[in-house]
Amino acid sequence: MKARVLYILSLFVCCCWSGYAQEVLTPLSSANIPTAAKSTDTAILELPFFDDFADYEGLPDAKRWLNSQAFVNKDFAPQPPTIGMATLDALDANGNLYPQASTNLFSADTMASQIVRLDSLTKNYQRRLTPADSIILSFYYLPGGWYGYQWELVGEAPSTNDSLFVDFYDYNEDRWNVVWAMSGHNADTTGTLTRWPWKYVSIKVDDTRYLNKYFRFRFRNYASLDPNPKSGIAGNCDHWNIDYVYINWNRTTGDSMFRDIAFVEKAPSMLKRYQAMPARQYRTSDMENNLQVTIVNRYNQTLASTYSYQVYDTNGQQTASYDGGYENIVSFYPDGKYQEVAVHSNPPVNFQFPESSTQRSYKIVHTVKEGVGGDYHSSNDTMTFTQVFGDYYAYDDGVPENGYGLTSTGGKQWLAYRFDLNTQDTLTAVDLYFNRTRNGENENVQFRLCVWDCDNGLPSTLIYKEEEKMMPEFDGMNRFHRYRLTSPVIVDSSVFIGFEQLSNDYINLGFDRSVDSRQYTFYRTGNDWMQSILKGSIMMRPAFGESALVETMTAKQEFDFHIYPNPSNNYLNIQIDSEFANGIEIMIYDMQGRMVWHGAYETMIDISGLAKGVYLLKVSNPAKGRQGLKKLIKCN
């Protein structure tokens, strides 16, 4: 997905203590590309045209939009008209800052529609359209930033010189004409009188030069980078969020009330604390008691609605369900109210995922429907969440909206993240999501993985520090990179996972703004740990046990070797090509990831002291950076 930053902020939250440590929250200067296919094929659409960006993410739907640099998401502004929005900013279609990006004004994103026929109606009503048919384009917009405490804001407000435009295409003249524009401002400006800062815009299409079968419209923005002298911080900025784009005939300029009951915020996790957790660690006590679900009625009168959710396993079999029945939902207008009846807005979690060490996932599908007449748009009536029980813990939802790092006047700095285990386990790896920076300023920032005990909610004794110096890596699925621990660590109860950064350069970790775990996040540059004040979650995930161990080792397997006999009783022969034999170390791990044998390479080793079972034998040549892995079966 084309993940974007929420705001440039250059948020230096200063703390008055030794070392002058600061948390720094920055914009992304590049991001993932959505997997949805791009389209350059022109489609011809007919009225009505509608998109509220509710049922997909990534690139705008190619069936409705052509050559768009905007991106569709559910996180970059709170309380949209309905779930999902399109965001225009300073990143191009490849997820990078525009080449022309500077502190001066520059042309940025464009989201242009496919052709919409405005010459005639061809469906239920078959006749030519005229200016008297009252064709209107409407939409909602919100500048980035919302309002409130700066460290809790989502998005960056466009500056006064930045702007958002709507253009109509004049086919006969082959040019785009500006029909509406808005200069940059803070969301407070739009929210002062309405209690809800999303602003409604209605544009009448009554000029005959647009009433043809080649009509198109587009949104575009101008942006400018905020000046910042520190490398790695300047990035994406000047956000404009667009939602509920609708064009049709026989409308009035004030018809902003639609018979539409819809979800507003994305689907929640079924767990109290985590977005995902290891299967072996999960207990039924980790289940939420109730969910928070935001539902809106965009009509001008109270309507009846139904709400339910269903739970499906990996085989598509339904394993649980909840039916909230019929309830009335008041109109959102004029008081900005959402559904307040608890059986819909705060539904109980009336089931429990089974406890099992087997890795698995569940799909939770939420559905809301207008109960009597049926609403206008069904795309916003369904939302889903995938509950993962794998080998890792996750506070974050997998999509960064910012970069996170520390700066100080000194050298080293430490970051620690708290996780509470239900049973003893073996920490074998840590997944980290690093953002690419402009000109690669963070690529050589060095760090060492660390593990601390927990004492009264704070990091305490350092129980493990990786000797190998590591640097940000940008490969791997979803751009998380799995860093293995040279020696797996047995941990229990509460622990802190993190790293020691070996310089005061900006490291730029992924930062998810939609899930708040700052109470578990601590940092220091001197002697004292400080709790984070930034609302969000650092994208750091500890991984445990056999699967994480196997994944990290097999991912770097770079030469082959042979072991025999296998299965074996007391002695094991190891055959390695001579070019790799010098400097080889042998390590044997049990299926919990614990090292049970370690020694220098010999052609025969004694394994009689190992218990009967299955093991992983690893050969490693640290000097050449090469390693390999085999499964070993001990007979008795």
C-alpha cells in the first residue's frame, strides 16, 4: 500500500533532564506502493458517480479514477463522513517525495476521474441533459491536522500558500478549468462552528461546455516542504483528505443528507491490548469484553438499523457470530451524534478464540444495514479485521503514518518497548519496520538489540545485548525485517524489547498513529527512563519460539552441508565443503528455540547428552557471514 506520513511536524518534544533527549516524529519521505493494479485505460461512466473509498485501500479504484497519485486509507483523519478516505499530499505515485519538492510551492498530487457522460441519460430515463437538470458534484474535505494537543494530532495542516483545487475538463478546448479552490488552513477553521471539521462542498455543473460525453473532473493540490536543517526529517506534508464524492442530476446545492447508515472508523482488534500475539502466549483472558464500533446515520431523520458480526477461521468456516438486532439510530445532524445504543456501538465479545499453540488467523466481518427502506450505498456497510495468532506480538496495525526516532546532544540512546507474557517463552528475533529516508540518511545508523527486565513498569536490568552491530534493513514482507538474536533468550512475565542506538543520528522507525501504546514505550539518553508522550505505536515486534528461529536462520542460509546418520543415537557426522570449514561454529537448538549444544566444528560430535526429540542444527561461519541449517532427530 502507498502508506503516507501524517504530518511533517518536526515535533521535538523537549524534556528537561540530563542529555536533552527528544522524541522526534517525522513524515515519511517514501512509502510502500499499493498492490492494486494501476490503470491507464479510459472508461466511460454514466450518472450517478459515487466513491466514499470505504471498501478498498491503496490506489483509487481504476474503474472510477484515472492516473491518480492520491491514496485511499482508513487512518489519516478521524471521523470521516463514512469509513475510508482519499488523501492528497506531497508523495508521488511511486510513494516518494516529488522530485520538484522544495520549500517553495510545487504541484503535487492529482486524482482525476474517468470520463462521466453528461450529454444524456441512457438508463431508466433516456434523454439529453441540460443545465436545468441540476447536475451537482459534491464532496467532503478536511485539511490534515485535526485539532488538539500537537503530539496527538493526525495529519499536517497545509500552510497558507498551499491549496486544494477542483478542475473540470473542457473537451472542446482540451484544457482543465479551475471551478473551486481552497487555500491551506488548520482544521480548527472548518470545525469552529460545525462541531465536526469535515467541510461539505457542492459545485453545480451548469455550463454547457461540460455537458458532453467526455466530462471529467479532478482534485489536485499544491504543497511546500517545511524547512528543517536536520537530515532525514524533511518529508511528506500538506495533507488534504477527500471523502464521499458524488455527482448526479436532479440535485440541490443543499442536499448533503443521504439515506446512508455506515461505519466510520476501521474494525477493531478482538484482543484487549494487542493487534496480534503469539499463538502460544494467547489466553482467553486476553479477549476484549466489548468492542468500540462507530456507526453513523447520514440522513436527516432517525432510522432503524441492524448490526452483526461473524467470525471465520482460515478455512472459511464460521466459528462465532453476534446479532445486535434492530435499533434506532439518530441523525448525525445537527449535533454530530453517532449510534449510542450499546448493542450496536459497544457490542459484547460473546465468544472466545480457542487456546492453541498452532499458528492461525481469524477473519471478523462486521455488517450494518438500514433496517427498512435500504440505504443509498452498500460499500460502507461492511468492514473486516484479521486476528492473527502467529509467532509475534504487535501493538501496531502494520501501516506507518510517521517516522519515529530520538535525538540528543550526547551519543548513545536507548528505546524500550514493554510486552507481558502469559508463559515462559524463547525470544528468538525482533521485527523492525524502518522507513526509507530521502537520500538514504538512515541507512548506516547502527544499533544493538536489547532485552530488559521489568520493575514497577520500567525497564530494569539489561538481560541481553546483541554484540553484532545492526543497521536498518528495508526488505521483507510489508517491509518488516526480522533481526535474529545470536543467542535466543528465555523470558517470562513482563519484559522490555528494544535497542541501543550507537549514535544520535535519526533512525526513522515506522510509527503507527491509529493504535496508542505510548504507556508501554520508554526511552533514555542518560540514566533515567522517560515514558513516551507521542500517541501511537512504534513498529517493533518481538518474535518467539521455533517458527521465528527457523524463519530467521533459513532466510540467511547461504551454503549447504550434510549430517549423518539422521536420525542419530550418540554420534553425529558433519560434512562441510572445505572452503567453508575454517572458523565454523556448531549450534543445536531445541524446538523452543533454546540453544542446547555449542562448539567448534568437528567432523563428528557427541550428542548423547541430548534428550530424545527434534532439534535444529545450525552451522555458522561468522568471519564469512555464512550459515546453514538442518533438522536433526535424536532417537533416544
